[in-house]
Amino acid sequence: MIRARACLKCKKYILIHPNNPVNQVEIKSFEKKHLSHTIMTVGFGEIKGIYTSFKSNGVSKPSEDRNITSFEKKEREIKKS
């Protein structure tokens, strides 16, 4: 299952890639920016299409328009089989 950290107030999320150190830095940046908001860990399917992706450079993309990472492709392949 693909998991994400989601801010309930801003409707933004960041995907969790447990073995990616760059992603861990981005998650800390997300949590720092949304420090006073309610943040929770959810399955990506629960927020897809409702929330927008958080980008540390300040640019957000709707979840439908974002590029799918290789991690997500592998997860989808596993779910299909």
C-alpha cells in the first residue's frame, strides 16, 4: 500500500518512500511547514483526487496531473497481480 502524510487543513500531501533519504528530508520539510495543522498518515487511495501534492519548492500539482514515480508503478503492478 502506498502511504502518504496529509495535512487536513491545507489538503496537501506528500508520499512516503521509506528507503529514500531525499524523501525523508522532504517529509520533514512538509511537517515543518504544516507544524500547527493536523497531519496524519493515510493510504494514498483515501486522498487521491481530493488533496494536492506538496512540493518543497512551493509548486503543487493536483494528484491527477502529477508524474507517477517508479515506486508507485511497482505498487500498482503488485496490486494488479
